[in-house]
Amino acid sequence: MESIGIDTLLVGLISFLLIYIVWNSMRRKHNLPPGPTPLPLIGNLLQIQRGQLAKSLLKFSKQYGSVYTLYFGPKPVICLSGYETVKEALIDRGEEFGGRGRLPTLEKITQDYGISLSNGERWRQIRNFTLRNLRDLGFAKKSFEEKIQEEARYVVGELKKLKGKPLDVTKLLMDAISNILFSIMFGSRYEYKDEKFVKLLGIVEETFYLMSSPWGQLHTIFPQVMDYIPGPHQKLTAISEELMSFINERVRISQKTLDPDSPRHFIDSFLIKMEKVRT
């Protein structure tokens, strides 16, 4: 029995070494920037301190330089560190580095649409349309400044209600910023205690929480496997659909009252553009 156990252990160790040697040789053939040696399947995940991603990335940059490779699972990720390096990639060579990586946790919902998740010609068209129409709607103009000032008055009003009591203002400021975005997107703001507003922001917060959780990160790294494994990450699709349902409702309302000659907000502008493309 002991002999069988030792033989099994030896076979296991030899198999692991063979896998590691093959994996390492395949990795080097990609001619990628230097970086810490990854393990098969899990990559460099064990070398990243839990809850200290930024600290770990800075530590790697000191060891391997401002451009290095990390493996998140079997996928190589090129990391850029430092102002000059990031500026060269994203500004000086913005066209070459304009692509977005996959985000499997949201692909079922977005279907590769949206300014932050699309690529190529689709991304360029959406980006140009968005920038042009945001300017038309007052972005970076005095009218936009007035929206911010108006929302600031609501924030001051909420602070006055506390009568000097301590408060973590993080949520209040996030509510204010969200309302400014809503006024641009939908043409109106919500009261901070409005049930629909609270629920909507709760959905957004939960989405980001699940995406950044270990389950969400595993789904991003191993989507083909995690799609079939039960866990909190499976909830992402359901809550994202709630968010899409809210947006669809606002689109239907805008369609009923749309004036093609006088867009009131971003959704109106998008609907007008869609109609022009159809005709």
C-alpha cells in the first residue's frame, strides 16, 4: 500500500512538472514583457496580496519595470506603471491602445455595446456621438454648471437637516453625482429618498461589489467554467436585467413625448439618431 501511495505521489509530481515546463515554454514564445513566473491555470493570482491589488502592482513595477506581464489565470495582462508610460500608451499612442478587454460578467447584458465596453469602429461611432451630443446638451458649458450648482444646493439642504451631527458624506455625494448624470441622461433628477432612486443606486452598487468580489474575479478569469458553477456571481445577470428594465422604461417614456426638433436629454438625442439611421 505504501509503495502504491509513493508511486502515485511521484506520478503526480512528475505530471505537475511536465505541465509547468510546457506552460512556461509556451508562455515565453509569446515574447511578452518580463514579469513574475506564473503557475499553470492560476497564473500569478497567489502572488497578489488579497485586498492589496494596487500595492502588489506597484511592487511588481519596481522589480520588473514600468511595463510587465501578469497572468490572471491563463490570460496574460500587460501592466503599465508610472505617468510617462501611461501617457505614452493612452495619449501619445491612443489609437493603438484604444481597445477594451473582455468583461464576461457583463457581456450577456451589454452584448459588447456601450462606450466603455465596445471596440473598433462601433466604439468610435458611439464615442463621437456621445461627445458631440453631451456638448449640445450643455456639457462643459454654463448650463451644465448650473445643474451642478442646483444639485449642490440640495446637498447643502441635506447637511443642514443634520444640525451638526456627524455624517459620512460619501453616499450623499454619490447621490448628488448620480442625479447630475440622470438629469443629462433622462432630463430629470430624483429626490434622495425616492424609492426608485434608492433601488437603482443599490443595483449599481451591488453590481460593482459582485464584479470585484472573488467570485466575480474568478468569473472574469474563467468564464467558460464559472458560467456553470453556482455562486453569488450568477446574480449579476438578474440584477443587471433590473437596471436594463429601468432604462427601457425611460426610453419608452421618451419615445411617447419625443420632439425630433428639440431633444431634451441624451436619450432623446439617441432616439433621433436611430430614426435618422433607419431612414
